[in-house]
Amino acid sequence: MKNTITVPDATNTQRSLTLTGAYNTITFTFTDSDNKSHTVRVTSAEELLKLANFIGMQADIPIVSTGTRSSHPAKMGVCIFDYQGNRIKELYDTKTLGLSEDYNDYSYQNLTDTFGYDQAIFALFTYDGSIGRESIIKTLQACVKLQRLLIVTGNYFYAKPLTLENVAREAGLDFTTVSRCARDVRVYGPTKTFSLDNHESTLEKPSLFDEGVVRKFTASPEQKDDQVPRLALLQMIKDMIDHEDKCKPLGDEEICQALKELHFIIERRTVAKYRGELLGLPNSNHRRQNN
């Protein structure tokens, strides 16, 4: 499977470069606003085009993409787990059941009625033959087991910091296989639907993957440093804002200081990003209400 993209030449904006490669050999490394380095592995034609367009947007140069798609048509599969994360059933011939390929067509109640299981966790995924179905199931089962309390309760304070490396160890697979298996997946719990998106996770669109935020107990040697799931931190910030004095709303610096008192290692700009980009909440000036 090869695909070709045309991207701007960083040394000469009047010239472009043509790159051709197999999906699983292309990686993209970038640094975020907190100086953390991230590496993204491109594993599909769609992701390749998104990467190309991202590069193009930085240079204001349009991107074109040509190439071939996988010779294996994508199909939808379903795996059903109990609340402990044990497999109950797998289905791969979903067309026989008349299931839609659009994840938005489903709800937990709809899936419960369709398959006749209650107190179950439903995972819907797509596969195209480029990776073994058993690897996808192992990845799903590892995610469900590690985050089962979050899935079953929908309470973000039950989330765990979870990375591709954690899941790879639990599933007995390598990192790159888990990364590919995590594409196009939805996990349906009784109260919320989760993705396996390893990048942005919000309260409205939560992911089972969670990079976590460091909590450091420097003044308390009997307590070990740990990590708190970012979903829980987002919920804390939202709760602070929901219960603030609307005549004197909390600024980002005040929220940052309150979190530091709880031993979180976090900067004001990160709080601003979480509030604005991930929670979609305006700053204190726009939240202020006059008597």
C-alpha cells in the first residue's frame, strides 16, 4: 500500500516536494505548547492526507494527494465484554444484522436491544484485512480491562492514565500494532461512549487513552509522586468554574494556583488551553456577570 503526497519545501516556499511511502513507515514528530514531544505514526490514506494538509496549512500552500487505497474493503466488527472485561461474543458479519457503518447511529440502549445483553460493554471497530482481527480484539480487551471502572460508571475520576505502551504490555502486542488497532473504534458503556483516540480527549468526546498529569508531593515524603488522568483534571477545572462566584470569576492563574495547592505540576498556559480548547469555556472576563 503506497500513497503519494506533495508538501511544501521548508527551504523554498515556491517549491514543493513529493513523498511516497507505505503508511506504516511515515512518522511525524512535533512539539506542543508545553515543550512536550509527540510522534504520530501514519497508518491510513486518510491520516496521510490529514498530515499533508496540516503541513500545508503551516505554510499556506495547498496539498494534493494521489495514490491507491487498500485492496481490502473496510468492514465493521463488534466485540461484547462483561463488566470485568471478559469477552462474551464477537461478530464480524455485521451486514447480516443490518448494522449501520456510522457510529453515530448507535447508543448503549440500541446495542443492548440489538444483541440482547445488558450489563455489557460494546466495542465497535472497523478492519480491512491489513491487520489481524485477533490483534484488534486483544487491544480492545486490554483497554476495557484497564479502564473498566471508567466505562461502567462514566465517572471521570475513575479514569486511569493510559498510554499505548500500557495497552501493548497488557495485550502482549507491540506498540505499533496497538497504534494501528486503535483506529476507528468506539466503546459503548451504560452512560458514555469512548474512542481510542490517542491525541485529544475531552469531557464531551472522551478517549480511553489518557496521558495523565503529574502530581508531585515534594513536602510529603511519605506520599509518592503519581499521575492523575487528564479527564479527571478537566472535570476538576469545570467544577471550579461551575461553582465560582459569577461576579468574581476565577482567572486562569487562580485556577492554576488552586491546582498547584493540590500538588499538580501544571502551568497557567496549560490551564488556559484546557479551559478554552478542551472544555470550550470562555475566559473570566467573558464569564463575569454584573449584579
